[in-house]
Amino acid sequence: MKRAGVAGSPIAHSLSPVLHNAAYDSLGVDIEYGTFETEAHEITSLLDRLDDSWVGLSLTMPLKQVVIEHLDFVDGLAKTVGAVNTVCFQPANNLRVGFNTDVYGIAQAVREQGDISVPSAIILGARATASSALAACVELDLKDHITLAARNHGGPGSAVAAATRMNLSPALAKLDERLVPALAGTGLLISSLPAGIADGLAQQIDEQAPDLSRLMILDVVYHPWPSELVRAAQNRGARIVPGWAMLLHQAVSQVRLFTNRTPDVEVMKGALLSELERR
């Protein structure tokens, strides 16, 4: 039997096993997919104990950046973004190869909701997923009008550094009440923040009550759903891109990498929504 799994911390809540196991069952592929609680300092020991039965590893925080130095090869997109969420193993060559499927997941989730009304984007956050969001905005033809809003834009692995590698010059903003008026004239808002971090912005939206009818919002948080940010924006007329849609499409791309086959997206979506309803 071949093996794959998802690693990160915390990992118990992950929906990746639901998505991947549904895909492998529908494809008739014999791959066992599990979860691995792994802190950043444990990435080396995790990789070293994976044998040649492994086909791939999905990564979530805090591993998407620290894993890069432990890989033999990193795909061009992942290298530019500075974040790897997928590792493929090639036993014949004894290689570990890193990819980024978050960019595809974000872009595809947004495309499903139709056209963006204003060619501009605000990204909340400044780390790995924000870097992927930047690349997704390039794919969505928004590269000339992007704002990065965060409490801190600096430090190793920042989205600002990723923007430089992409030849982008995003505006930088603070994550505070001054951001709310700008939302009304923005076409796309992507929040890459962990659960609860954007609750203050949600409260400010409630208080300032802007017209957000031209805004499309994707919050990568899918549990609890809706997030406070999504609730506040929806109440002001924004179109919603569910966070689970990004998760779905990045997993579809991972399954392709792990199996060289295209899974049934509707089967994966059905399994995901059933599990979310159960939770």
C-alpha cells in the first residue's frame, strides 16, 4: 500500500483526509492518507522517517516555509512564492520535490464566483498563505492594484519578500479601522489570517457599515463558518467565496501530483460538505 498524509500543527481538525480519501476511493487508488501533528522543529525527523511507500505529503502551518531547505528540488512557482504546501516523493531518484497548490486553490475558488467587479485586491496577512494569495492575484489579473494589510509586514518569509520576487509593488497598510473605507472600492479581499485574528476588522465593518456590494471576499478560515469577517462583509452586501472552496481545489491539484490522475471534484466536494455539516 502507498501512503500520503498531511502534517502541521494543530492538525486534528484538518479536512485534508476527508478530501484525499474520497478522491482515492473514487479513483480506485490504494493510498492510505493520515494526519501527522508536526511542529516546525520536527520537520526534519518527520521527513527522515518516511520510507519509499510514501507518494506525497500535504503541509499546513507552520511548515510551508521551513520545509523548503529540506527538499531536493522546489518547483518554480513554489520557489517564487516562498511557500511549499505539497511534497512529492520520487523513490527511484530518492528525491523530495516541493510544489505550491494553494495558488491554484485560491484562484480557482475565486473564479467560480464570477467576475471581480473592481480590478483591485486587499490581502490580509503577510506570511505563507498571503504570499500564495499574491500569486493568485497575478493569475486573476490584479497585479497592479494590490494592498497587503498586516500588523507586521517584515521578518523572514514575509509576503513583501515574495512580492519582490514576483516583481510586484503592493501598497502596505495596517490592519486597523482605516482599512474599512478602502474595502468599498475594492474588488477582492483575501484573508489569510488564522481564525479569530480578523474579528476586530469584522467589528469595525459592523460599526462603519460600508457598502460592500462590489466586494468579493475569500476567508481561508473554514471552521468555524462563517467567520466573523465573512458574516460582517456579507451583511454589507459582499459576495462570499467559501474558505472550503480553496481547500477543495488545492487538494484536487495535490491528488493530481500524487497519482498522475484527475479526481472527481464533485465527489471530493460532496465528502467535504458532508463532513462540514457533521461538524
